Amino acid sequence: MAIITISRGSYTHGKIVANKIAEALGYRCIGRELLIEASKEFNIPEIKLTQAISNAPSILDRFTYGKEKYISYIQAAFLKQIKKDNVVYHGFAGHFFVKDIPCVLKVRINADIKLRVKLVMEREGISEPEAIRYINRLDEERREWSKSLYGIDTNDSSLYELVFKIGEISVEDVVEYICGLIKKGYFTLDEECKKRIEDMSLSAEVKVALIEISPDLDVYVQDGVAYIRGKGVALAYGDKLLSDIEAKVKQIPGIKDIHISISSKFVDV
């Protein structure tokens, strides 16, 4: 019973590693599906959201609170999937959403530049200098994306329990090592971690439910109780905001009670 997140650069074989780990352990492997979920929430084609990732997050600025909404949708979809347990996730910033949960195994996959260049040359049909420039551009775009949206540098090793560099170490070596840890009982989710993930998942669901009412609301859920604080423009809506919040949040399964604060006082609903 474990959750593994794989952070990977472009052309590093990280997706292959994720798929092989999932196959060896009998886990679900999730990646692109979360982007599809986000595109549905935004009601824009998946390809446009993919382009946003490839071309920095500037496209999200075209939407009102685009970045805030994107993070909320991705986080809700991600946590909804991983709370089912036994999953390998490879994709954008999964390690960021679970960075404070010690039971989750967070892995970074890099690769020797020579291997990456060779792979790009074969797949894209370009010269070695062009491949190097292409890889450098992709790496920088991904770093800027993570910094802009999540405030993290994907190259920061402190974000991960394990960092591998494919080259002298093969894909099979990495898969065997990670599977070995899981089979020995390391990074098994205990009840406390499961509860934290459940609370985080509910918090994300509440945030998504309220995002159109006001992206300025801070939300966290503990033991089925939703705590919601208003800030910024949210303070101006008064009683209308309270009734809208109540109507939305009460529809979410698992929410037992609601505490709302739009000033210095909590309002029990």
C-alpha cells in the first residue's frame, strides 16, 4: 500500500520507469489523465492546456484567476486519484502537492545528457547541436512553469527522497531498486498519512467548488469539518457569500460541518 510520485525531465525515460514500476507492483499508473481532467474543468481543449505547459504558463493569464484555477483543478484531480492508494504518478508537480506527507515516495528521474541528445535526434530527426538546444529549452520551460505556478525548482533535490540519473544506472536498475523498497515495506501508508491525504483531498474538492464564487477563499478540511476564510475581494460579499458557500459546500460528500470566517470571527453554518 504505497504512493509513488515520479518527477521527470524531458527525454529522461521517466515515463518508462513509472510504467514499469506500476506493472511490477500491480499499481495504477497516472500521468496525462490529470491534464485531461483540468482541461474539462476549464472547458478548453486539452491540446491548448498542453501548449500552456510547453510554452510557459502565459496562456493561463488569459483566464480570470487562471493560475489559481489550474492549480486547484489539478490538485483536486491528483488527490482524488492518490487517495485510492497503490498508485504511481508521473506528471507535473505531483511531488509539490504531497511534499509534506512523509509516507509518499517522491522520486526524481534525470538522465545523462548524451542519452537524451541521442533520443531527441532519433525521434525528432535533428542534428546534435539542435537537439542540445531543444533539450535546454524544454528543461528551462519546465523549471519556469514550476516556479511560476508552485514556487518550486524541480532541480531541488530536497524535494525528493530519491534522485536517479539514467546512464550508468539503467531503467531496470531504478525499477528494481524502487520496487525493492516498496516490497520490503518502506513508504507504506499508515493511518495518519491516509487521513492527511483524505483531508487534503476534501480541501481540494471544497476549493474547486468555491473557485467560481471567489478564488480568494482559503480552505482546509480536518475530520470532515471545512474551515473557510475570506480575504481580499471576498470580504466585500457579506451574507451573499456566506449563503453561496453554504449551498456549495454542503453538497460535497464527507463534509460534516462548515466554519466560515470573512472577518476576524468564525461563522458556524
